[in-house]
Amino acid sequence: MRSLVAAALLALLGLVGAQPRIHSDPAAPPSGTRGAPAPARLELVPAPDGNEVRFKVKEQLAVLTLPNVAVGTTSRITGAIVLQDGRVVPAESKFSVALDSLKSDRERRDGYIKRRTLETARFPTADLAITDLPGLSWPLPASGPLTFQIVGDLTVHGVTHPVTWQVTAEAKDGGYTGLAVTRVRFEDFGMEQPRVAIVLSVEDDIGLEYQFHLVPARP
């Protein structure tokens, strides 16, 4: 009888020893669940319409009693924002604006700014190199409002200056529309304030705006 019991115990121990061992991994997701897929690379580029860059400068013209806000605009904008795992890819996230295409309500002002202030013959573009997007959620939402910042280096008139843009936007129909604003000064870029007889004064403060419509780049 004792030999039969011993044999049964040995057989049972053999079955237990034959079971595969399960090693727990604290980093692994719980059984029955899958980890979220890694976010894909995203490249956003200007849509064919809905993009305009503006400058705004307060001036006092001799022919007007009250101060006037000079507004110059252009839609000649190229570039992209590239994100990888929610982070900006600085080497590929740049925008360029053709300054010789700026237009306001006065041709004389436009000509003076291009020749004397911006010197577009020597410095034809304004270039923004984006380094960070603080406050931008990832993955980007498919709809609804967004508020974040654009941090980067703006090069105008051959001088590079750090800038931070405040952005309000909306995700809709697969794209992103909104407004980015910042303020700079003439002296930030080594430029002199316009001085002509018809202009009594020009403030050193310049408002910059980018009314944008960005869409994913086609593969």
C-alpha cells in the first residue's frame, strides 16, 4: 500500500513539474488588453486657401487727425509642421513668407517698406523655424477647439530673433484652422522705423498674425 501511495505522489509531482512557468512582467499590459499604438508621424501643410500673414503697425499720417493702423498682407506662404510621437521635428518644421508680395492700402507705403525697411531685394523672405508647440495635445483631436503656443526663431532682414506665438484653433473636417499672433519690434531685426514726410510717427511695436488653414500632407 505504501508503495502505491508513493507512486501516486511521484506521478502528481511529475505533472506539476511539467506545467510551463509564467513569468510576470510589470511593464506588460494586463491580460486581455493591448497597449495603445504609437502615434504616427504627422505633417501639416498650408491648404490651397485660408492662409494669410499680416503685419499691423500703428502710425500717424500727416493727412489724418487720428492714428491709423497700417495693415500689410500676403498669402504667399510655404512650409510645414512635422510631428513625430507628439514632438516637433525642428529640421522639417519651417514656414517661409514671400515679403515682396506684401500689400497694404497704400502703394507708396508698400514700396518704401520693401526698399528701405525690409530690403526685400537682399532679404526676400521671412522664415520661422519652429522648435516647440507647448500646450498642444497629442494625438491631435479630430474636432473641437485648441489653444497652444508656437515657439521658434523668426528670421527677418537677415536677423534671427526668438518668438512665441499665441494660438487659438479649431479641428474640423480633417484640418486645423485658427489664428497665431505675436508682437515684435523693428529693432529686434535691425530695422529702422519708417521716416518720411507724410508719416509723422510710427510705433516700434509690430503685431504679426498668421491666419492659417493646415491640412495633413498627402503621402
